[in-house]
Amino acid sequence: MKHYTIGLAGHIDHGKTTLTKALTNIDTDRLKEEKERKISIELGYAPLQLSEDMEISIIDVPGHERFIRQMIAGVAGIDLVLLVVAADEGVMPQTREHLEILQLLNIKRGLVVVTKVDRIDEELREIVELDIRDSIEGTFLEEAPLHFVDSVAKDGIEELKATIKKELDAVPNRDDSGAFRLPIDQVFTVHGQGTIVRGTVYEGNVQEGDMLELYPQQIPVRVRQLQVHRQERKQGRAGQRVAINLGGSHVIK
């Protein structure tokens, strides 16, 4: 089984969450505030099924400039990025900012997805594509495939899935034989369970009962439970999104 993580980046209200739902049938906006304001505030996660030998996680990052820290945490260590641009607005400030961040994080592989294509005609479609191509010139996305989709009607979604699979087929599996490393992008507590941390396993593997060390404080912690997309697992491997219930971690802020 190969494990991959995909990140969705782009300007606020350009359709990242709707695209995630079109790909996975899961609404990643789970907070009351997100539904009321109709914007993503926290990182959203969903599993994507493309083939029996692939386990893929999608990370939907907030597009608002106030939540840039969450965006950076979410895309660090991803295998593939989908840069999302709304057809009726084109390249916007957070489109450029997210692209710059992806460059700084040394992300190597990605696609461009133009959403809300039902809102423009063929002439505008050509203008939007030229604008995007001009904006990504000189970046790692310069030669990237570009897909036009309508996430609500799911037009173009199957073609996008095929391209995602093709891109991931060319990505080597992460090394799960080295020391375990998990950059933490979320920390929260659950009543009766204690501290939960989430992240994408960058290297190595982890099992229930393992003793780990929390950096930079060098605090020893124990793995009490593991979950991958809300399903309990005995082990987590490089490339997987995992949630770990930690023991002895009461000092995490």
C-alpha cells in the first residue's frame, strides 16, 4: 500500500472545500463558525479513494489571509498540491501568496484546478488560462496540467482524478524504515481521552505503545491510540495522516 497526502491551496472562496467534497463526498468544514461564515478556518481532512493500492489524504487549507499559519502547517510535507483558482475571479492575492509559500516549502509537484467554470463562457476561459499560465511562469507549476471543473455538477472531476493518480504514480513512497517524525499541525483535547495531535507522518512508522519525544521541549510521550481518518489503527506509516492520542503530554500548548 502506498500512502500519499494532497494539499489544496488558493484564495478564499475559490472553491477548495467544494472541490474536496466533489472528490471525496466529504464536507471538511465541520465547525459551526465555518458553516455560518461559509469559510474554512481550520484545516480540513478527507480520504480520497483512487485505487486499491493507494491510501490518499486530502488537506483542505484555509484561504483567508488571517489563517496563513494554518495554511503553512497543512501543506508542509505534502506529496502533491492542487492550486485552486476560481474561473470568475482568476488569480487573486492569496493565490499568489500560497504559491510563494509552496515554493519556499520546496513543494515539487502539483496541478492547477480552475473551479466554477460554469460561470464563464469560452472566450473568458481562454483569458483565465492565459492569466494563470502567466502567474505560474517560473515556478514549479509552470508545466503543470490545468483542469477546468464544475465541482457542484462534478463536471471534469473524473478527469481530474485520473490526472491526480497519474501524478502520484510518479511519486516515490516515503521511507518508513527511519526514525519516526511527525510535524504536528493540530493539537486538541477530547474529554476522557486527553491530548490528541494530528499531522502527516514525514518519515518512519509508529505503533500503539511506542515512546516518543516531543520537540523542541524534549518531553517523553507515549502513544495511547492511533487513528487514520477516524478509523483506529495499530500502526501509522510515512505518508499517512494520523491522529495520535498521547499520554504524558499535559504540557503541550
